Amino acid sequence: MYIRFLTSKNCARTKMRVEVQFKQTSPASRGWVIGHRSPVLSKVEASSRLSKENMATGIIADNQFLYLMSRSILALILGFLFSCDPKPDSKTEAQSKPNVIFILADDLGYGDVGFMGNQIIETPNIDRLAEESLVFTQHYSGNTVCAPSRSAWITGLHTGHTPIRGNKEVQPEGQYPMPDTLMTIPKLMKQAGYVTGGFGKWGLGFIGTSGDPMSQGFDQFYGYNCQRYAHRYYPGHIWDNDQKVELPENGWENKVTYAPDLIHQQSLEFMEENRDNPFFLFLPIIMPHAELAAPEDEIFEKYRQKIGEEKPHIGGKAADYGPDMNIGAYQSQPYPRATHAAMVERIDRYVGEVIAKLEELGVRENTLIFFASDNGPHREGGHDPDFFDSNGLYRGYKRDLYEGGIRTYLIANWPGVIDGGRESDHSSAFWDMLPTLAELTGQEPPKTDGVSFLPTLMNQEEQKKHEYLYWEFHELGGRQAIRQGDWKLVKLNVKNPGETKVELYNIAEDPGEERDLAVDFPEKVEELVSLIEEAHQPNSIFPLFESEKE
Ligand SMILES: [Ca+2]
Ligand SMILES: [Ca+2]
């Protein structure tokens, strides 16, 4: 199948039209699996894929493809897309800029999806998306828990530099706010003329603070402001910007409205409303983070049958919905395995519905989609990650700096522009997204820790590499980790100098981090330890060491 990457726009004085046709490696049109409310799984036929009859220009042969995607052509296309005034002055011009969607799953393990080998959970949409995409297999989350991972993503700064380095709670609702002085991804996209929307879970500052999503560049943020409240899938309220959306049918006591479904519907509406504008859509989906909760629909029933008898999870004191409920706790769950599987498949339905919506709106070919997880699989609220092999071949879970806690794949999909059916072993991380989008939109990036991976996206060879990747985690005695080439050093118990332990692994030879080579390579250990010291910048709000406390 051949499709055409067609872009045209009208600037004030010039009228230009560019037609480039690329060979697409993905299979011919087939439907996305959608409809998580319907008792029968439905399939829709793709409505807006370009047919062969639409092809107006010549077909580019495989051996010409790399040549055509050389940097000069790329610069020409991107320069053309982004050269006009950022404010769209016509529908045609507005549509010429690609929409960008970043789907962020919460605590989804590397091995929780079909295309990464899961044998129990069905994720046909994510599998198909991956098949038609470039998949970065050496990609890393910003951190091993939610808020610092998102802070690294949104600022382009790793956790040695980014302002939010832990989950720091604020009462009665919210987390410690990000400052509003840094460049962020939504601010960058707004500068490029995009409408910016976020739908899901925030966690970087309550309404009215510097960390409010609207102070960070979002035109609209709909969902949970507070991570702690997002432990509850049937909340009493969520937020639409600064407006409280009351859900009296739940009222923190009853389980009627499953909030992720409501948030997902709002994100589809955002796409409809902005069909004629270039939009940046951030979808930080709440699932499959604890608590374990899923509607008792056909997805859940399927897994209850498939998994059979299982051991119930007992939530403990104030864990269950009711007048005395502790919001931050996790409810009891009689079917923890079936529920986890149903939550992951529900993410998959959302992904299918987002893509089907793009097709319905006729903007699928002009939309760049990313998909990743914010950290590794959790072990909370009754979830048993080993039953599903949620961490795949990697060691560790959420809160570890072993690969299982921080490794994610990054799916990058843009039909006809990003050559699909590819994997890249380019070493990359969440803090690369801001410089990548800066380069995509033709903007000078601020100083970040990131490296734009746009050349890899566009199948070019001259990809700049990281000197190293760095993470720090302040709980459980304090942990730091660094990856440099194939080497990975993990430092444990860093807050207690007498008990600090250093481990060295060769990830290429030992991806499961089973053989500690620290004793065998003392010089490498010394080098990486000094790089860790260089990477960590003291922060009195999030002190890793005693000396940083004010
Ligand atoms: Ca998370
Ligand atoms: Ca495993």
C-alpha cells in the first residue's frame, strides 16, 4: 500500500504545495478494536485511509527512500510546515502542522502488552500500532514513580536537574507544584501555534499554584489534578481546568462513574473540537496504577473466565469506598488478576478509539502518536506482576532503578512519514521529548538534558547520542543509577553512606541485571560514580542528601 504525505498551506503572499509520496510498510487498511461498553467486541473499518486512486504522484522505490529522507528534504518539509505565523490563518494552513498525541500509561510494565510477549492480556490496538511504528527498544521513563517521571518528561531535564524529584504530597489535594519559570512541552507546542490539551492524571501542582496545568502551557486539562485522588477510579470529583466537576453519583462512597471512561470521552471531544487546528494532546491515562478497579463489563468477564479462581485482595482499614474511606488507600479486590488484565485491555480500547477518531476526522495521516509508560509495573492493591510477567525479561518493579522500574518502549507512529515496522536501539529517555518536539516544530530548544531523536524518527543516520542517562529516587534509602553505553551502574542506600552499595551491569550481555561486575571493573565503577556526582544537582525541596536540607 502506498500513501501520500500531502501538505499544503497558504501564507500571506505565497501559495505553495508540496507532495511527497512514501512507501508505507504497514499492512493494508483494517479496523481498530473499539467499543469497551458494548457487549460484543466491535470492529470499525478505517474510514479515511487514502485509497490507491488518490495517488497523484509517482511511487518512490525502496532504494530511493533513504535518499529522499535525507536531512535536507526533512528540513525542507519541516521548514515548510512551520515557517508561517504560528497563528493559523486558514483551515488548510492549520492542518498542515501535524497533530501530536502523547499517550502515557501509568505503571504499565514492559511485558504487559501483546507485542512484548504477554500471553494473557489482549492488546490488539497497541500491538498493531507498534507493528506500524518505529519502536524504541532502549527507551527509558523519567523515573521509577509518577511525579518525577512526568517532571523529567515535561521539562526535558533528568531527575538530577528537574524540579520535581519525588511524589511530595500537599493536603488536602495535590502535589508539590512545579515552578512556572521553565520551558515545558505544552508551552513549547503553544508557541508553535498548537492548541494544547491534557486528559488524565496531573500530579505536578494543584489548581491556582505555579504547577497548575494552565500555568504549564495547557489550554485545557481535564481529569485528576492529584495523584493520591487518582488512586480512586470512582472519585467524588475531578477537574476541568479550574472548575470542579462534581460526580455526586460516586460521592467517594459509591462506584457508579468510572472516571477514566469519562476523561477518555472528553479527550475524544477535544479532538473533534480541534479538528481544524493543530493540536497537542497529552493523554496520561490513569491505568493500570492501583487501586485495582475495572467496570464489570465484557472485558472483565472475559478475564474472569480466562483466569479462573483467584485469591482476593483485602484492602485493610479505611481502604474501601464509604464515609470513612482513606482516599489514598487501595480498595479490596476479589479478582485482582482479572482486574489488572481488564485495566490494561481498557487502555488498549482507548488507544483504538483515539486512532479511530483520528480516522473519522480525516487527520490520521497528519498525526504523530507516541505511546510509553511512566515507570515499571507496581506491586500494590493486590497486583501480582509476576503472574503476568509484567516486567518481561527485566529485573525489578516500580521504585527500583533496575531496568524493570524504568525501562519502557516508546512507540512512534506517523503514517507515511515515520517508516513503520522498525525498531531502534538508540538509547533515549523521557527528557528527549522536549528537544525532539522543538526540532520538529522548528524552534530553538532551551538547554535541557535531552537529545532530539528526530533523525532516528526520520530514518536518518546522523543521530547524536547521549553521553549518559541518569536517574535518582529518594525513597527506600535513596537510589541513583546511570547508563553509559552498555554499562549500567546502580547505587543503593545512598542516604546512608556506611551502607551504600554499588552494582555494575553490562545491559547488552545481561539485560536481566543478574551478574554484578563491580568487583571486576573498578575503573568503570569509579568513572560512573563520578558521573553520577556530576549529574545530581542539589535541591533543598527534594534533598537526596542531608547536606541539601535547609
Ligand atoms: Ca506511574
Ligand atoms: Ca520477569
